[in-house]
Amino acid sequence: MLEKKPLVITKEDELFPLFPRLPILTSLQAGWHGASFGYMCQPAYEFPEVCTPLWHSLIIFTHGARVIHAERKMDGRKHRDAVVGGDIIITPVNVGHQATWDAEGDFILLAIEPQIFACAVDETADAKQIQLLPHFATPDPLIYQIGLALKGILEGNPLGSRLYAETMVNALSVHLMQHYSTCKPILKTYKNGLSQRQLQQVIEYIHEHLDQNLGLAELAALIPMSRHYFSQLFKQSMGITPHNYVIRCRVQYAKELLLKGEMTIAEVAQLVGFASQSHLNFHCKRLLGVTPKAIQQR
């Protein structure tokens, strides 16, 4: 008898209908590039074997200390998992994965395009040369925290989450490469930051595109260099991450517009690139100690 072949997933939204419940949260409308996210809570279930040629896939369990048992098959191997919150499962591109679990639990599904993964450290890398290895349930506190951070940014600011998400996915890719791949990168250390010309080029671009959903790869390509080294060198030069710098620029620009008194707070929020008036309010209070309304009334 011929063994049943796994279902091949080639679109971001094809996987979710295979579960009995739809996701609680996804990145489908968030404008992320190279990665996708789904957070869900599913009952005990027998999930069919699937694989994809387009993404490396991670499951990040978030259900706490309670143990959920699962019979799992991955890459032709069978394994019985006793899974708790903080455990992860790694399914590389083109590897089949099937599972049956015995209790309700919540988890994050995170998919990363192989080329995005491969170019995290070296922008000229070939995805075919850097292979991610399959892993059954294993604890990884860093990946768990990155998963929760991505969940948090999607819950709070989905339309303004791209730069932060790409930064987190890049850090995740470097970690995966170092600990779960066939090709462990040699990470160089730089101490002097970006050159003055490079820094000025990036800063000017950020100010000219504040109203847009900026991405890490987009900024790193200006130099050009890998996302990993760009993030590292930008922080050395400015003392903060690209994501935090963009937020500060938006708040400062919003302050200038609010003091002029020619626009509503909602109009200012949209013009400077915040997803909503509430996000402008949050960051103004956090960085300036006052609300947009208080600034407007000065």
C-alpha cells in the first residue's frame, strides 16, 4: 500500500482552515515581508501531514506548565512529545509534519521564507546552502520570548508592526542558524557603527518615508548590508534600534505639527505614520510625558 503524501502548502492562508478553529491572531494584513504569524488555541485533534516548499516553520507552545502529549511524525520519523509552554518544534522547508495531540492548548505558528532566513547575516547567501534541521519538541527560551514579542506587537499595533517584526525575525533567524542549522555563521564584531555618510543616508530616508510602513530589509538595503549587521551598527551609531529611532522621529514630527495647531490629532497620527490616534497618544506619553491633546493646547 502506497504511503499517503503530505499536503503541500503554497499560500499563507491555506494552513489555517486545516485546524478545527481559526486563528485568534494573524499577520496576514500587517504587511510583514518574508515571514508570517498565527496565534491559535486548538482542541485535541489529529492534524494531517503537511509540508511546504516556501517556508521554514516553527511552532512555539504558549499554554504554560500543563503537559500536552502528542504523537508526531516529521521527516519520516515518529516521536511522542510531552509538550509544555516554552517548547518549540522546527519543521524545515519541504519536510513533512503530522501530529495528533490529546488536549486543548494555545501556540504560535511562525513561518520564515528560506531566503530571508539565509540572508540574515550575509545578504549574498544562498538559501540552498544553509539548511535548517528538523527538531521535535525542545525548550528554547529565546525563541519563546521572540514569539511572545511578535504576538504583543500584533495585538497592540498590527499596521505599524513591520519594522519591529522584521527585526525580531532577523534575530530569530540568526539564533536558528547558530543552533539548529547545518551551517553555523561566524558573526563578526564591529565597534564603530555606520559611517557618517551611511548614517546620514539612512536617517534622511527614514524622515522622507515616516508615513510608510518601513521595513528592516528596506533600510539595510540602502547601505547595502545584511539586516543583522545593519541593526548592530545602527544601534552603535544612534544608541537605539532602528525601530525605536523611527518611533522617536514620528513623535517629534507629531509634536511639531500639533504645536502648529492646523490639524486634528487623528490627522497628525496618520501623517507621521502611526496606525491610529491611540498609538500616537501612547508613544507621546511614553517619550514626552504628555498627551497629544496637551501639546496641542500649549
